Amino acid sequence: MPITIAVIEGHPIFLAHFTEIIKSDSDFLLVGTAVDGRQGRQLIQDVNADIYLLDLALPDMSGLDLLSEITSLRPQANTMIISLFDDELNILSAIERGAAGYLLKSIEPSAFISALHDLHAGASPLSPVVAKKLLHVVRRHGAEKQSHPVSSRRSTDSVPEMLTERESQVLRELALGLAFREIAEKLSISCHTVAQHVRNIYRKLGVSSRGRAVYEATKMGILQE
């Protein structure tokens, strides 16, 4: 069965560009498009897609508002942000609201196709610039923890009870945007084992997406080196 994709993109040129790439791969099936928030909201209600591609800069509303609706109405779907914005606020806001991946619109077509496959396989694709900024947030958070040792100790004391050492390793690789197969190769384990670790991480952190897991783990200090 093809992977169904719906696109909510406010710029006609980018909409044409990404839909053309999607149509060029037989593994994908384009099931709907929208050019603004109003159409996007209707699309979310009418179409149950495997993947929603979402622009943050819609002409009539913020894509973040639609992201919350996708997460609520289509919890089994994966939402990939496709944006020109690479600032920390938009990145973290998207992750907090349930985005499973975040790509910049400058991405090459071949990398875009690979990212869609990885997303459907369970990975959380991030453009390199986005991954770098997310890691910067993690490091800054770690520095803040070190400057407040008492609160840091309270936060990290509970980590061993929540995640095993291997689960923590898997989570750190997820934060870098690696696909399951890449994590499996790096840690010398099977993809099935990686998937099981991810399920355990979700359960223990009380989340339902990789982006949210990274966000929550960052706040808790679990990703602190």
C-alpha cells in the first residue's frame, strides 16, 4: 500500500514543488492539498493521511495551530514541518505540539524523499541546521542545570529509574534525527530492538511522538551529557 500524504502549504510555488516530488515516487500517494489554514482544517477533518506536510507560515493563521489539530484529530499520523523558519522558538514550539520531523524548504528533492521514507519508518527527520539548533538548546539547558546543582540533582536522580542506559543511548540518537536503521547500525542492534526501545521511551516519558520525547527529555535533563 502506498504511503498517503497530505500537504498544507501557503506558497503556491513551494506547494507545486513538493507535490511534484511526492508524485514522482510510486511509494507515495498524494491525497490532498491546502493553501491556507481554513482549507487545511477541512483537509485534516476529511482526509486521514499517513503523513501531513505542514507549512508554519500560512496566510490566515499559524501552522502551529493546525499542528495541534492534527495531533488531536489524527493521533496515528506523522506530521512533518516544512518551513523557512529555522529559529529555536518555532522549532521547539513545533516539537512540543507533536511534530515528528522538521525540514527546511531548501532541502534537496532526494533528501526530501528519504526523509519521508524515514518518517514513515519511525524516524524523526531534521534538517542539519534544525538538529544543530536543537542540540544547542540541549547543551544550554545542561549548562543551566550545572549552574543550579541542587535542582539538577533532583532532576537527574530519577533518570536511572525511568530509562535504561540503552534507552538513553537510543534517545540521544533520536535527538540527532537518525533513522531506526542508522541507530541499529551505530549501536549494533536490530531495527526491531530499536523500535522496542522507542516504545519503552514513549511509555516512560508519557509521549506519543519522537519530537515530543526529545522535548520532554530535554526539559528533564535526560539528554544532558
